[in-house]
Amino acid sequence: MPSRRTRRSVLAAAGVTTVAGCTSVLRSDRDDQSPSGSATGDGFSNREFGGEATARMVRYDAANAGAAAISTGPSGSPTERWASERTLGSPARPTALAGAVFTNAVNGISGFTADGERRWAYDPNGSELNPAPVAVVRDRLYATRSTAVFALDARTGEERWVVEPPVETSRLTAPAVADDTVYVVGQHPERAPTLWALATPDGSVRWRVALGGESAGPPVVVDDRAYCVTTNGGLYAVATGEAAVAWEQSLEPAVGPPAATGDGVFVGTRAGVACYDADGAERWRASNSTALDSPHDGPVLDDATVYAGGPGGESLVALAVDSGEERWCASLSGDPRAPVVTADSLYVQDSTGEIAAVSRTDGSVAWSTRLSLRSMTGVTAGDDGLYVGADDRLLRYD
């Protein structure tokens, strides 16, 4: 049975440390650092990047819900509209926003128009690899590499700040941005993962909290809680106002980050999806579901429904948010990965490279198509099209 530990017992048993008021290490302040990165290109003229409502992350918001209410996606089986040159180098899952699409790849960070024109490119100047998906909030783009967090101008790619956490890391997760704070988890093979909170204006470290386990997925932030899942089956809820672990649940091994609302958090495990309230009490558990196949994905949700992998693989189930009751189950060609919820459909990539459009109402499959791509990193919906990172390039399907 899962066990729950309170903040005090977690701190005592796991040796969790919290540090508030830390000072970050910015590249410009260190003489032994190589020069900062550089941006090239003409940039965007799109003024929408400055709007207050402009915010998009790889799973569409800091809550990791996966719902892109403003996107519609293609209404029929898609065809390739354009593909970038094969020069990106293993791009992470793209992030689409306001007529633009951004990707973090081995060879740098890039901003493309919805028509496939590369408007800017940022060279991180030899920064360690392991690029993760980016977050765009108003006119700022936030990205991570192995050991550094970058804030760039989303219009031009120009660097605003670069921070290397003062505790050594070998990998940083994708960022989540809420209010005026960037949240990332730092990993290192010789110590427990650490959740970092950085100020968006200058990258200064607000606080850090050590978690248990060997590694952790990207943080999910709602209201005053940041949720993290570790590979050993730990679900941590960090109180962002107190910079401390509020509670921890011990689960069966979990796959992928959770999804959350103000009322609770939903996490996928090999034994099914579980829902906990903001205080850590279990609300329900759905044994007729599983975690998704990829370690980068977890359940996604809209206002009333949670979408997760179905039992035995090769299926997707819809569960009621309030009870976990199954609403429908859709058959797929392979294990589901990277679901995307839009205003009228649910787009799912599976382990065979097939993409399907599934009805949110009854699970019927409107269309499906297999893409002749290798090393797909996930599908993103935006501006009536689907964006895919694969084969060292970025592609759009309409």
C-alpha cells in the first residue's frame, strides 16, 4: 500500500535540505566561464509575444495538463507541410505559440515561423547537451541544457541571463514557469535530485529543496504546490511559499511527470493512475489504467477528464477527474505517448510512429497515420497544425 509521510518525517528520514535566499552564479559574474552564447537571425515582428495571456510550455502550462484549448489541429489525416534542414541535432519536443514554434536541440535553440522560416538561432557556446523542451512566457523563452538555465528574448533569441546552479548538476529537466519563478529539477549521479526556484527577471536562486530517489522528472506547479515524481516511485509536493516538502507519497514506480489542478494531482504508475488532493490524501485510484510508455510523459487532462494509457498497452483510456471512473477506451496500434488535448480532439503518438486523432467525447478514432520518421520526440499542436521533432529536424503536418 502506498504510504504517506508528512513534511517533518520527510525532512528527518530523507535528509531533505532547504535553502532560502541563495545567490545564483551567473556567467557574467564568473571569470572562469566561457563567453555567453550568441543569437543570429532577424527575429520575429509578432507583437503577440508581449501579451499577458501569452504562455506556453511543452505540456501547455505549468500544471502540465497537456490541454491546448486555443489549438485545433488538423481535421483530417495530416500531410507534411514543411520540414527544416537536418541541422538541428536531436531536437526536443517543440513548443508552439502565437504563430511561432521553438525547439531546443543539440546544435542550439531556434525560433521558426509557422510557415517554416527560421527567424533566429541561439548558440549556447559549448554548453553541455541533454536539451529539454522550452517554456515561453510573454516575451521570454526559458530553456535548459545539462548544467545551465537560459532566459532568451523570444522575439530575437538574444540572451537575457544564464544561470548555472551553485550545486553541481549533470542534467536539468524542462522548466516550468509560474508567476515570476522558473522551476527546474537538477540531477546528479552522486546525490539526490534538487528542485530549484529561480527568479524570472535575473535568474537569481530563490530557494532549493532536495528530493529523494535517484532522479526526478520535470516539476509541475499549481497554486502554492510544486509536484515532482522520482524514478523510485516517490511523489513529492513542495510548498513553494515555504520552500519545503509538504508531503510525500510512496508509489509503485511512476512514469512521467504528473498533471495537476488546484484540487489535486494525478500521477501515472504501472499499477494505474492515482489522484491525491493538495494535502496528500488519496482521492481515487484507477486500476484499469497505466502510466504512458515514455518516461517523459504522464497523464493529461481537461476540465472533466484524465487521459492515460490503457491496460496492457496499445490503448488510451478516459477517466472521470472526480472519481477515476472509466468513460471510454480507444484502441491504438502501439503504446500511447505524448497525448495532446485541443479544443476538439485528442492527438496521440504511439510507439509505432502512428499519430491518431481521438474524440474527447467517446474515444472514436477520427483518423490515424504512420509517419516515416525515426527518433520522434513528441507531437505539439498549434495554429491548425501538428509539429514534430525528429531526424535532426523540425516538421509541420497539416
